[in-house]
Amino acid sequence: MDTCEGPADDHLQSAPQAGTGWADLLSGANGVRSLALAGGVVLHAINVYIATTILPSVVKDIGGLDYYAWNTTLFVAASILGSALSARWLTGMGPRGAYIAATLVFACGALICAFAPSMAVMLTGRLIQGLGGGLLFALSYAMIRLAFAQALWPRAMALVSGMWGVATLVGPAVGGIFAQLGVWRAAFWSLIPVAILFAVLAARVLPKRSADQPPRVPLPLAQLVLLTAAVLCVSAGSVASRLSWNILGLGAAAILTALLIYIESRTRQRLLPAGAFSITSALGVLYATMSLLAVAVTSGEIFVPLFLQVLHQQSPLMAGYLAALMAAGWTLGSIGSSGVSGRAVGRVILAGPLLGFAGMAALAVLLRSESSGDWQALLPICLALVIIGLGVGLAWPHLLTRIFQVAPAGEQDLASASITTVQLFATALGAALAGMVANLAGLTDPGGVAGTANAASWLFGVFALAPLVGILTARRVVRGYAKATGG
């Protein structure tokens, strides 16, 4: 028996069907539903990039430089907590109520940030924003299964995941404008009416209850505490300047994660669906492939702007937008692959880690070489960034759709919420590891051009291993899909 075959494979589509095009997804009632769900991801993602852009202005105004990194740490931890809670919110309040409540939580956090007189209040607002944003992020994915016919799932996945590319282009520009004008509080104010708009849309088009509503189960408090604590340990360790603290943070996170897995295997009150932590299960190999791709992208997103500024003479704004080419490639790949079916699904899933490995290996060579910033030097770097994002985008909608299809009966909501939980956890882990590798390679000691060049080479060389291992896990996903569809 193939271990990658799931219980819901009888619902798979192996051939194109009528009513599966973009026009069907973006027109009529489906179009309004698409706008509402995509909006949830846009709110969360744009807020990430706006906050990153305006934080220097925030610190100049209200102080709190010592807690600068905790704006991100608390936001990420709360986002993961929100995504983990989304399944229970969906069960308890239904799609409409859960989505409206999540937007209101997010708006409340933005309001607190807009009024914040001190960093302590700002961090409180960021914590609430992260909780609402994580809920919105997870609910947007979870409700695809409830709002659309199965034939539209890949395109809906592509649309929702592609919003990160839009946010990467829009967020820094919006934040930069408000920071330049000296009105950073207006950046948070601007998010509130948008959140209310999406809440109104949700009230009009989303169902009150799902047809296959599962019974309510007790909240997995122990796992939620362990997961949040693990993320905090990873994040705190990653911002420390000493290697010993980096290792201590990762070690503590590893212990907490192992304890979480132990509890998950022995309780009915699970945080993730059955089989999530087993590499021999359909869900386990899907989560592994997702995580490896997410880790590869994270390492690049964090340090590419710095490398471009120090080694290739780019301004902060230009470096930020060149780094956004990775997100643009992700969006193009998601949209481009969303309509494929049959055997082509297996090919695009396998293309993800293959292109990711090629792009990461290229950057390990290209970024370390100094240049004056001319296009002859920048063009190959830009192509490598696009290739990495393109690979992830090609595979992403089909990996996520496959999770819906193989989820155990009665755990579809849990599986939907787990998509965001796993992605955010992999992102936090990737960020911590990237910081460790860069520091060990000389980014801070000896620093300067030589240290930065060495860090660029080592960072992308080491993280090229993630998509390389992803090729192996993706092959198992493809074999399971081929057996399920008879392809």
C-alpha cells in the first residue's frame, strides 16, 4: 500500500471540468467571496511589510529601541496562535462569524498601535494584530473548501497565496510614504477601514454555517502553549548577538516541539490532523515539502536586501523591491499553475524544489561578488530570485489542495487551519536558522564587505539543502497523487 494515499482521494479531479476557469472564480457571487478571502491575506501581509518599513520612525517617536525586534517576535507568535485557533473559531462561530470576528480583532490591534504613546502599548497592539492577522490568514485558506466547488480549489489557492506578492509590492510603498511624511500612525489608521470593508463583505457572502460542521472539541491548550513557547524561543534566540543564545533558543524550541509531538500522539484533542508528524503519511510528506520550500524563501527574504545594499550598491528602497522579485515570482507561479490537472500536477509540484535549488545555488555564487550595481551584474541575481519564487508558486496551490483532499474524515477544518500554522512555524524557524548561519559566516564579525560576502555565500549554500531535500519529499507527494488519480 502506498503510504501517501489519503482517505479522501475519491474526490480528486484528474481531468479538466466545466466551470473551472478564472472567470468562474472571479465573477458573480464567487467573485465577491474571492475578494473577501483574498482580502484577509492582504490585510495580514500588507501589515507585515508596513510595520517593518515604519518601525524606525516609530522608535524615533516613542522610543523602545531595546524592544525593536519584539515587534516581529510577538506578532509572529500571535499569528501562529491565531492560525491554530482558527479551526475552533470556524466550528464555534461558523464561516461568517469567525471571519467578521477576526477582522474586528485585527482592527482593534491596529487602533491600539495607531494611538500607542509608548513601546509597551505598541507591543500590545502588535500582539492583538498578530492574533487577528493569523486568524484571517488561516480562515482565508480554510474557507476555500467551504465557499467554492472543489474544481475551483487550485485557482482559489493560487489567488489567496498570490496576495503575498501583492503585499510585498504595496506594503513597503505605503509604509514608506507615511514614514516619509512623518505620520507613521496614519499607516495603522489606514488599515482599519479596509478591515471593516472586508468584514462587511464577509457578512454578505459567506455562509453562517458549513454543511459538514463537525462537533466541537475541547481546545488543545497544552499544544498551543508549547507551540507558542517554541516560536518565542526560536524568535528570541535568532535576534541575540551571541551564538550560544542562538543555539540555546533553537535547542529549547526543539525540546518543546518534541514534547508537543509526544502529546499530539497521545490525545484526541489535537492541534494538527492525524498523521501530521509522520513522514510516511500523506499529510506528513505534504507538510514537510511545504516547510522546506517556506524555509528556503524565508532565508532569502530576510537578507537579500542587506546583501544588495552592501555588495551591489543599491539604495534601501531599490534593494527592497529587487528582493520582492521572489514574491512576484511566487505570485506568477501560483496563477500560472493553478489551471493544470492530471499528470501536469505532479510536474509542477516537483518543479517547486527543483527551481528552488537552482535559484539558491545561483545566489550562493552571484551575490557574494561585489559590483557597482550595473544591470549586467544585477540581472542574473534578479533571475535567480524570480526562479526561487516561481518554483514555490508553481507547487504551492497543488500542495495545499492536496492537503484538503487527503485530510482524515471529520478533520477538514483542522487540516485547513494547519496550513497556516505549519507555514508560519517553518518561516519562524527559517528566520532563526538564517540569522545563525549569517552570523557564523562573518556577517557581524568581521563584518564589512568581506564578512557580508562570506555570509551571502554560506547562507544560500547551506539553505540550498532545503529544496534539495524537498525534491525527495515532493517525489513522494507526486507518487501518491499519481496512484490516487490513476495517472
